[in-house]
Amino acid sequence: MKHVSFRHTLGLIMGMSFLLALLIGCTVSQPNSLENNSIIAEASLTVKATLAIPSLATLTSPATPFPNENVATTLTPASTQTATSPLLPSATSTNVSTLTPTLTPLPTFSPQERGLLFSELMISNGGCDLPCWWGFEMGKSSLDEVRQLYKAFGAHITQQSGDNGIIILEAQFVDPQTENGQQIRHSFVAQNNILIEAEVQLIKQPSYQIESILRRLGQPSEIWMSTIPEPYLEQLPADFLLYFSKLGVIAGYRTSGEKVNDTISVCFNNTGGGTLHLWDPNIWDPNNSKGIVERTNQASSIFNLDGYHPIEEVSNWDVESFYTMLSNDGHIECLETPSELWRPRY
């Protein structure tokens, strides 16, 4: 993992703010309107999203259908979108209204500033590698730093407090890259104010699709899948959990399959949004001896394996072939699984 600190992200924020001030606030030698529009367009690092994101409860239950490829790709019914983390069932939720005084509050960003910074962070991740998120390192960064950044985004922040110094902070805000005001949620777990886990919703970002994640993180330790035997409402969802034990990452995705005779074929040409569960493996599993079953059995995990099976047991691919096929550009191979292995959900 690259060594970074929250200062990198703060420097990025201040630099972006200064750039915007030069681009849209300068009155000396100000370009004409056409030139100004061109400059702003070049400065914006937009990544278009064609699919809405899943809810925070994504992947917490067996595969469920989605009506079409242009709506939110959730693995749980829409009525469960407000599900909260099970880590602390007795925790008390409170609104967060103040920043820790030891940190200098950041200015609240304008919509344009949010869009620029969001796009940059989704590309650079604050200068660090997963399981670090936006410059926040598990086991090192403080919850105060997280709160500082997300308040500047104008996020609605709530937190739950529990035993042993555990705090769960959830930040919900409008994705600046969507035109319909889609809400996204990032959740962080801290112990004694130090981050230990994060759960992040993702829209259809190129840098976080299955193919990109495999190229960036390498071959997963385990891959589990879930699907249904017949299309439901003309859709046949196929869900995948990629477990990177040494890194401290579970990446969950939904795509669509097609029923061909008695086989379900999944070609990964329509992968929707996903969810990341991030943690410091040196804290949770220093010996790298625990699998995805142990990880998802933890109360803090948003994933469970009900209805899922290891791909090598239910398909023509194993973990190595999954990685080899999908990490190559222009892949055309499809995963196949017998429909008789899957039970209907509805």
C-alpha cells in the first residue's frame, strides 16, 4: 500500500478550490464566455454513470431481480434501502452537528466544486490504494478527518455509539455526477476514534468495475456467486462477491445473465453498481487464515452468503479462470452455471 495521509486529500481539496477560484472568480484578464466554458470543461474530470447505485443494504440477501438496466442495481428490495449496520444493534443514533475543534473546518463546497473533487477522488482515491478510501487509511486515520471532509461535501451525517469505543459514522449525500439527485452512502467504523472498517456504495465507475478491480488488486482469494433458475420480470440477476483476504477487501457486484436451455450464461457486459467492504487485514486477520465465511459472519459485515456458492462448485470457471478471463481487455468468454443448481426466490 502506498503511504499517504489525510494531508494529501486536504492538499487536493485546497488545490481544487484555488483552481476553481482562478477559473470562475477571476475578474482580471477574464476570458470571454466561450473561452471560459472551454476552460471549465477541460478542468472537470467527469465520469459518466449510466446505472444508479445500490442501496447500503446491497448484497445482504440472495439475488433479487431488477426491472431494467437503467435503475438502481440493488440486491435487496427497495424497502430495505435504509438498513443500518448490524454491528451495534443497541447503539443510539445521533445527528452530528459540530466538528472536532482541533481540525480546521473546510469550506462547504459549491455544487461545481463537489463535482470536480468527487471525480478526482474517484480516480485518484486520495493517492492511496484499497482498503484505504479517499486518503483515509484503516487503522491510522481518525474519524474526525472523515467527518471534516464529508461535512464539506454537504453530507447528512449520523453516527451510532456502542461499547468498547466503537462508533459508526454514516455520510449520505447527492452524487454530483448524476442528474437525478441520486443519494449515495459511505459508512465508517472507528474504535477509539481510529478507522477500522468502511462500507462504500459505488455507481458504475470505470475504475471500480469488476475488470478494473481485478487488474488493480490481482486474483481474489475466493469468489462466490448467486443467481436464480428462471428470469423474473424479464430479468435474470447474477451476483458476485470477490474476496481479497490479504488486502482487506470484499467487492460485491451485480450483472445480468441469460437462460440458454438449462444453463445460465453470464457474459459480464452489463455490470451495475457495486459495494466495497474495506478493513485493515493486519488488525482483523494478521495471519491471513480466515476466509470469506468468517468475514461475512462478523456482525459488522453488510454481506451474507445466504444463497451464494463458490464459483468453482457451481460454474465452468474457478477463481483463476475468472481472474484470467475478466482481467483481459476485450474478453468475450461467458461463465456458465446449470440452472438446476439454483432455487427460485419468489
